[in-house]
Amino acid sequence: MSKKRKKEKVFYKQKQTDKISSDAVPIAQKPIIQLIILTMLIIICLAPFAQKAFHIDDPLFLWTARQIQNHPTDFYGFLVNWEIFEMPMHEVTKNPPLASYYIALVAYVIGWSEIALHLAFLIPAIAVVLGTYFLARQFCMQPVVASLAGMLTPVFLVSSTSVMCDTMMLAFWVWAVFLWTKGIESENFSLLFLSSVLIAASALTKYFGMSLIPLLLIYSLVKKRRIGLWLLFLSIPVIILSGYQWFTHMLYGKGLLSDAASYASSIRKAEGTQFLHRGLIGLAFTGGCLISVLFYSTLLWSRRLLTGGVILVGVSVFILSSIKTIGRYPLVDTNTIRWDLVIQLSIFAIGGLSLLALTAIDFWKRRDAASLLLFLWIFGTFIFATFINWTINARSILPMVPAAGIIVARRIDQLCKRSQSKKWHVLWPIIPAAVISLFLTWADYTFANTARSAALEIHKKYENYPGTVWFQGHWGFQYYMESSGYKILDIKHPQLTNGDTMIIPSNNTNIYLPPPDIILLRKTIQLYPCRWLATFNPFVGAGFYSHLWGPLPFGVGNVPPEKYYVFLVIKNIQFMPEDIK
């Protein structure tokens, strides 16, 4: 047989083998089918919440987007009352404007409604899930598990029902990591360039995106063992961010990038939570926000270590019941220990500790560039969210999502080498995690909607009121009250007149209650969110958006109604007493 014929025969056999191998792969395991399933799943999880009221810091991004439509190069050139008195927007917001540019574009095309904007923010959420899948394919054998373990968590689903910058930042982040690792591996400069642009986009969406620069620098040095032309591409986001710092300094008199860092430092020092207390709260937020890791513990740890974890929970409960406070939050109510809060805090903290331990073990056993990347990614985010950021919140935990899912999948890979577990067996922990995450997303949805409902009820009652209707409070309540034409109180320039009405919400920020000789309570409006689960309510210790509300990312318990107090102004006043300022 000729040499040519032999080559053709070998080629034919290889082709037939590849065909048989391809046909043997179940349809659900083919990448394109997996991507479609993941995309449909995230849409099914998030689309039902598209009518959610604008919430927490959403208004800041919306107002900036309106400013951008009128003055594209002066994105923060307006005044806003977010601290009970008017301030320039560039002094209030501590996030860059890229998410607001996206909102401005979407609103220009399809409008400003809640449904339109929430559906538009499905795109970044889908991008995170798909980016996690592609990145996981490089680092583990279970990319679907990695994607689901990260996606079906409270922090991801709740954050993805807002129009804030967090999920969009993470979308740029995970694709930047994927393209960079792929580019370093293949020495593809086109991929490295695209990654560098996405790094800059991530940082201009939320400043934490700058962390990608040292993260990918260290990964590349370990991977390549030398400095190469790839280093030039990391200078691109540095140049872009330096230009942003210079531009904002010229525009507003100070560089907004450095200003955000100094703000976080000053507020954190003023808040004064002890180091150990911050560490415990940070662990609780990590474990609760990424609750899928907690449910995977039964598969990822031996019985002996699981027993040790249960003992640690018991020890934590004992210690917390004796210290009576965590940070500034009391664990005792009228000399009675709040066991529900103490137990939840202990379980979540052990869940957070479990993720950190899995990450450390993965790095210790593998000791390669990929394990180092994941180690620095998770531990760096934890340290920033717990000890550097001005407050501990779920939004700061969010960047862990892709890395946490991959860590879980890599641990499963190791265990599968020792046992022949069915592939569907490793998916069962996703079910309780998904149920809790969806319930929590619904609880936050109902909480957000109370502010819109309250504003609507107030408008129906006081639309033709002869006096002025003032209000206090911010977040979504401010957005809807101002949209209805009501005035927010400015304590530096109050113009209260006898006969005016003032509305004060109970669960809000920057509230100042005037003395009783100025106002008189007339009625209380009560609106009920979810009655047994909360993201942001001090009565159940839930502080999803700030640990100042509670040491848990979410709390189970008897959730009280959201109250809006309606006061009658009984005295003219043109200035606030000194004790109110």
C-alpha cells in the first residue's frame, strides 16, 4: 500500500472515531445546548422581577443617565439631595459612570420604565453566567456546575434585579479574565488587547474592577515565568484610568477615582467596627451570599470535617451568645438572647469559612497559575469587602461568584477521581440554593415595591393638598416621591410652614426627626413586604446593602411592615435647631 493511501486510511479511521465520540456525547452535555439551557434558566429566574421598583442606589444611576442624555461629557454636573441637603453629584456618588451611559442609551431607545431597564440589565447577567461557563471550561471538568453554583445564589440574583453597576462590572470582569487567560495560553495579542479594554470597562463601571490589573499581572508572571510583551497590554487600562482621573479632576476639581478610595477609608474609620467583628460579619456575608457553597459542603468535605464544622457552629453560637453585640448590632433583646440571629450568623460564617478553606486547599494541592488566580480572586475580594470597603455588603461580595462556582467544580473534579458518582448527583445542592435565592429575590422585590406603593398612596391622598408636602428618606422612595412632584427636605434651607405635611419613612437612611414642637403625627401608612424573610431590615438583622442594618446578608424571622409616618407641621421654621443639624 502506498504512503499516500496509508495516510488517507489513518485519516478516515480518525474521522470515524471522532464521529462516534461526538455522537456518544449526550445532547445535554454538548456546549451549545448547555449554553442555551443556562441562558434560558437565568431569564426564567430574573424576568419575573422586571416590574421591581427602583431601589436603594438605583436613583443615583438613573439621575446620572438623565444628565448624560443632556450633557454627555459632564455626567456628574448636577445637584442632588442624598444626605438630607443638596450636594454636587460628584461628591455624593462613589461609582464611575459607565453603567449610567448604558442606562442613558437604553432609555433613549425603549424608555425609562422599570420593565424596560430591568430587561436591559438581563444582558449583563447573562454575560456573567456565560463568561463563567467559558472560564470554567479552562479550569475544571464541570463548567455547568460552576455556572449554576455561582448563578443560583442570593447575591447574584438579587444584585441582577437592580439597575446598579455591580452585575455589569462583573460581566466585564469575568470576560476580561477569560480572554486574558486564553490569550496568555495561546500568546494571542488580539485576545489580550480585548481583555485590556474589558478591564478598563470593568473599572469604569465600578472601581473595584481595577483589581484585575494586579490579579492578572501576578497570574501571567506565574504562568509565563517571565515578563513579555503581554505586559504592555496591562498598561492600556492603567492609561485609560489615569486619563479618567485627570479628566474628572479638570471637570470637578478632584480625581474621582482617588476620591472614592479616601471616602471608603474615612467612613470605615468613623464607623469603628472592631477588626474581629468585621471578620466574622464578612464571613457571614460570604457564606450567606454564596449559600450554594454551604449546601455543597456535604459533598465536598469528609464526615469528620463536617462534624468539625457542626462543632464550630456550636462554638460560634456559644461565643456570640456571651458577647451580646457584634459590631454595633445587639444580639440581645431586653436581656433575651436572639437565638435565631445568633444561629443564622454562626451557620453563615461557617459557610464563608468553608469557601475560603476550599480555595486555600485547592491552591495548596495544585500550586499552579490557575489555582493562584482563584485564590487571589476570592481572598482579595473577601479582604476588600470585609476590611477595606466603607461597609460590608453583598454587592462587594458579588465579584466572588464566578470564582466560587469554579472552586466548587474543581473540588468535585478531585472527588470524582476517587469515586464514580453520577453526574446528576453533583447537581442536587443547587436545588435548595436556588429555592432560597429565588425566595430572597422575591423578598427584596416586595421590599422595593413598598416604597413605590407608599409614594402612590401619598400622591392619591395629597395630590390637591393646599399646603406643601415635604418628605425625608432616599433610595427608591425619593425617586418616586420626586417623580410625583413632592419636595425633599433640605435641613440647611428648610422652608416649613404651619399647615405643611411631612412624610418620614421608618426604614431608610439619613432621617432627622424634628422636635415635637415643630411636627405632630397625624397617621401612619403601613405596607407589608415579605413577612418572614428580608434583605434589609434591622429587626431581623438583615443588612444585604450595608452591615449597619444588620450582620446578616438576609434574615429569617418576623419581618415588621414598612412604616411611613405622616406629620403635620405646626410651626413655621426657616432653619433647623442646632441639635437637628
